Amino acid sequence: MRAVQHPYGADLGRLNPACTATRHGTYSAYSKGGCRCPHAREATRLHTKRRREGRTGSLLVDSCGMRRRVQALWAIGHSSEDIIRAAGLDLTRHRLTQTARRSARVRKVIADRVAVAYRELSGRPGGCEKIRDFARRRGYPTPIFWGPDIDDPAAVPDRFQPLAPPPVKSPVAVDELAVRRALAGEKVRLNPAEETAALRAAVAAGESLSRVSNRLGINYAGAQRLVAGELTPQRAKRLRVDAEVAQHGHLSDYALSRRLGVNVQTIAGSRRRLTETSIAS
């Protein structure tokens, strides 16, 4: 009997005249459609046995390979729209970007189609300078640095050298000019080391700690700890995250969040701080 295509799966035909389901004969028809035909029961028995023996195969796979392929194509100028079109996917640009940067697992069919697009596009440069600059800032390796082990989470790019990410100021360095500007009343983003230097300089000049901390936007209790050479838990965390992002900025937001035990939004905020600091300096 030829299978009939159904919006919710194949229909193998009714074998039990009393069955009132709208589709028949498959595990999906049995579990979701209520089919109790003999072939649906048999399909369900086989599915249960294979699942018990670990032979069903997962519909989800590690997104590592997909993420690396998308980032590598970005690095040579292929936009997300180019990748989606070559992969034949029904995804938005935003969905592909979020999946490539943050998701731990992805549907196998999507990963397979991105692999097809990668084989098609990786041999020629794309025409999107904006996405190429974005990839360069993130330090994403181009396809030439990836071999056949691109899907292995433990693999590293061959002879990998980040693509000239913009210089960022060390989160523990003190920019004396930034400190002077902040003390003069300008709105300047300071790292914890610079906040400490600004507070100590103002207090040494005779200004009250409460007044200078208010001007710098630091609460008084936190200012007391900074002057004493201590960091508040929040500033210590920010310093740790900024230092790690500055050193390993080529990793994805998700990988860094797993590495540091923080959420993805914290990593994104750190990238923004470092980029703004780099531009300002």
C-alpha cells in the first residue's frame, strides 16, 4: 500500500475498520493521532524497543559544527541570508544568528543543510563587508583553518590566528587620561582599577569620598571597599568576565558563558564595554 502524505506525517492507510483516526500505520499516528490499527501498534512496538536499546537516533545534535560553519562563512563575507538561501532553510536571519551564536543543540536537519551550504560557499568569498567586519571583530576563523574535524567540539582551527580583532584595553590597566576626564566631570566608562585610581586621587586631593563617589556614580559602600583595595562582588565578577572576554573573544557568547558560569547577556555586556572602551581610547 502506497503511503499518503499527510500534513502531520505519513498515512499508511486504515487496516482496522473501526479505527476513527485521521491517519494510520505509524508511531506518530498511534501516539498523536489515536490510531489503533495493527501496523500502527507494530510501529509503536518497534519504536519503543529501539528507544530502549538506544537505537532511535536523536533529532537534535550538538550545534558546534553548525556554529563554526556559519561563523567561518561570515568571516569570508557570506551573509546569513546567503547561507539560508544556499541551505534551503525556512529560517529568518535573526533565528540563524541566534542559533549559531547561542544554542547548545540544533535540529539535525538544520545542521545537515548548513553543512551542504558550507560545502557550496566556503570555496568563494561573499560580498557582504558588514558581516566580514563583524566576524573579524569577533576573531572568527575562515574556512581555510578548519579541517574535517570541524564537528568535533575538542578540535581547534589549524594554525589559527584571530583575524585582527580590534585592540581592547586590558580590564586591569589604568588609563590616566580617562581617570582625569572622569574626575573633571565627563561621562567616562571606567574599569574597576580606574575607579579605584580616581577615588584615591580625589581623596588625596582633599575631596570627600562621598562627594567623589557620587560624581563617579559609585555607591558609597562600594567606594569605601575600592579605596581599601577590595572589590565588591559585582565588580570582581565584572573584572573576571572582562578579562576572559578580552583574552578569548573569538569564542562564541554561549561558549564563554559556559566557561565562566554566567549568562549570555553578561558576556554580551562585557563585549560592549570592551568595544566602547577601545573606541573611546
